[in-house]
Amino acid sequence: MSCRAMALSFTAPHFAASLQQQQQPASNRLFTQLKLSANPNPILRNLSVSSKPCVCSLATAAPTVAEKESSQASQVEVSSSPSCANAKGNGLSYHIITMGCQMNVADSERMAGQLEAQGYQLAPTPDDCSLLILNTCSIRDRAEQKVYGALGRNKIRKYEDPNFRIVVSGCVAQQEGNTLLRRVPEVDLVMGPQHVGRLTELLEQVELGSQVCALEPFYIEEDITRPRRDSTVTAWVNIIYGCNEGCTYCVVPGTRGKEQSRLPDAIRNEMLALGEAGYKEVTLLGQNIDAYGRDLGLLDNENFSKQRWTLADLLLYVHDVPGIERIRFVTSHPKYFTEKLIKTCKELPKVCEYFNIPFQSGDNEILKEMKRGYTREKYLNMIQMIRHYMPDASITADAIVGFPGESEEQFCNTLSLMEDVKFDAVNTAAYSPRPRTPAAVWENQVADLVKEDRLHRINRLVTEHALERSQRYLGRVEKILVEAKNPRPGKEDQVRGRTGGNKVTFFKGAAELIGSLVNVKITDATSASLRGELVS
Ligand code: SF4
């Protein structure tokens, strides 16, 4: 027995694995059982049984911003903002540390919404909360190490505060599962991304004394949770979960499961509520958003006939939602990006001239090894098509360097594709072998030093192109949706917003402008942002 185990006497009952069956409405298309493996945790279960009050009230969205604008491969940590003055007012407080992509940011908002509906309040820091959630990302190895580092720092608190709970959600949770519980037995709940909407229910299991591991494939029911959105101006709306692709470097299909599109009416209803609540911009979210609808089959439409839905159809369907002035969507897969989609975007004035379409590599051999399902030529044709219909559109992407077997020449093909396109921004990453992905065990791994060098070179080109693309705005008057005050010290007289092309723009203006679409003359451009002057 470890010292820790000896220090804590075990009093909780031993829980056998249980199978909890969800009572789902008949209208659900798919029924999946959720398996909760309620592990007996001899170290901690004596600490976990508590009779906390359950305060059922509606969550209210707090007006703070912790928004992350990056694609799925980026790794900036986003923490919930410290907006609550009395985080420990009723003894229930939470803090969420979010790593990774927009999907995780949206999932964190959904979890925060559920917790606030239960009376939890947002704690300013991880040290102040009674419930800590690490919403994790496993795209890169470093992110995984970060999770274990954070657990190492926080698990000690279990011994000082018997009511302190630790939850690990997101892709590392799905990937590591019971291994994570064995490695860090102080964790109370490990839940995969498909279970985000069931957080409070799973926490109830924890309070009964179980150590819970929710990882089974699960049909994401129409989301009755109400997110605690971090912005009052812009909102994420999930339209499709999961991924059916099998890129050889990626953990997502294993962690987020198969594609599940939400029904068009559910999406429209969520957007109607957002419009009524004063939100001005919606970003539709999906791992492969342009694959939307292919799992829905034929649905009845208002003309009483059957319809197959695509992203283009959905954009047409939600475009007239009152109050919503801008619509974006991320992330597109080159395989599913159609002429119909781009023509629809051109025709609909609320759809922003902004596309995020990862290319990953500019070399056909590498693309084949990655199992991306398109060629360099196909990708470039698609870009040409976008520029034909929407010449000023901003195009961003993701790229990986140092994929197994990538030669210098193949890497140069990636750079030459970038020269051909001139992206507004590219999220770059050095290839990092991920557990249980095919490419991780290939023998032709590229040396770290070579990867570092390539990353450095590609980033130089990204910045060069981004600056060039930013400079096209100089002297123009752009419509800017104002999102927040400039958070930088000394810049309190400025506000921050974005162009339709998603370029962050700063200008002098009062906080009252937040939520408005205003005209700004662009006077200065860097690779990352624009500056300008408000014009009447
Ligand atoms: S398309 Fe490929 S890279 Fe993107 S989430 Fe799916 S498997 Fe991963």
C-alpha cells in the first residue's frame, strides 16, 4: 500500500461496474448505451461522498471573453475568465482549463452552462474552485504532458479538501481512459467529448462514491444544456460532431467518434435564441463541417417532400435568423468543399468571406500517406474556385511538417503550395506521433532537428504571406463587428473587433460600440491584426 493510501482510511463501498441505460425519446435516431465503469478507488472513495445541495436554476451567461481563434491543431490554453466575484459563495465553484481547438472551447462553454444551472459559480483561478475540469487536447504530445503536469499539481488538494473534485474531459480523456485513472487515481471523472452534455449526471455518479469513466460511443442527443458563453456578441454553434475520416496522424476519430449531424431545426432554434439574446455573429462548428448532413439521410422539408441536407442547404435555412448579422463556419475538409457551397456563400450576405480549409501538405505522396483523400491539384482548384466567386475571401489553413518520410523536396512542395495560394494565416505544427494512430509506429520518422528547422522555415513564410494579405486592407473602409474592449494595458480607449475576413482590428472607440457593426478605415496592418479609425 502506498503512503498516500495508508494515510487515508478506506470507508466507501466497492462499486461494481454498472451499465446505465439512457431513457431517450422515441424521436432519437440512434440509441446507444452508456457504459459507466464505476471503478472502486480505495484511495479516494472515502473522500468523495458528500451531500452537497443541488440548486436548480437557469444559468445566466456572464459577459466575459475567453475566445480562441485558431484551428483544431493549435494549442493555446484558454481558461475560463474570472468574472465571478463570489466564487465560493455557496460552496460550489468550478474552473475549467481548456486546451486545444474551438470544439473544446465550445464544449467548455456547454459544461460551464450545466454547472451554473446547478448553482456552481465560476472561480477565478484553479486554486479557488471545488471542481476543476481539465478539458484536454491530444493533437500534440506536449498537450498531453501538460495534462499530467496539471493533475500532478492539483491532486494534492484532494488530501486537504475532501470535497474537491477533478474531472478530465476531452480527447486525452477519451484516449487515455482507465489508464489515466490508474496513473492519477485522484481523478474523479474521466469523460470523452461525446459525454459533455451529461456532465451533471456523471457528477451525480461521482457523488455516490464512484470513480467514473464515460467513454463509450454515445449518440449526442439534442443538446438541452445551455452553454455559458464567454462572449455576448459572438457564439459557437455545433452542427456536426465527430469525424469519419482516418487521417493516419490523427486521434480525433478515436476520441470524438463518428459523424453526428444535428437536425436543421435544432440548429435554427439555437440560432433564433441567440439572435433574441442579442448575439450578432454565429460560428457554425464541426470537425469536417462541409460533411454536414450526410449521416442524416432524407428528412421531411416544409414542402412535405424529402430532402437530403448539405451545409449549403443549412446556410440557406438559417440565413434569415433575426438579429444574427454574420455567419461563419469552420473547419472545412477539401474533400467535401463544393461549388454549390461557395456559390451559396457568395449569394448570402450574412455569410462571411472567410474559409478555413486545412491542406496539411503540398505533396501528393505525403497526402496519400496521410490518407487525406485529395491531391495538391484538387486543393488548388478549390482555391481557384473560391477566388473566382469571392476574390477577396480570406483563406486560412493547417499544415504539418516532418510527417514520417517527408523529404526536403516534399517539404518544399508544401512551401510552393503556400506560395501559390498566399494564405491569410496557417496553423502549423511539427508532426507529433500520437498513440494508436497508424503513422506513430512507422519507422521513417523525421528527426526532431529537421522538423524544427522546417517549422521555423514554414512559419517565416506564413508570417510573410499573412502580412502581405493584411496589407490589402490598407486605406479601405471595412465593416467591423465590435466584440470587446482592447484588453492591453494603456489601450483602454480602444475596442477590438473583426472584419468579415476574420482579421482582428483595433481602433479608438467607446465600450458602447460593443455589439455594433461599424465602418473603420484601415490605417495600419501587421501579419496578425489591423488598426484603423472609426468613420461615420
Ligand atoms: S479529417 Fe483527418 S485530421 Fe481532421 S479530424 Fe478527421 S481524421 Fe483528424
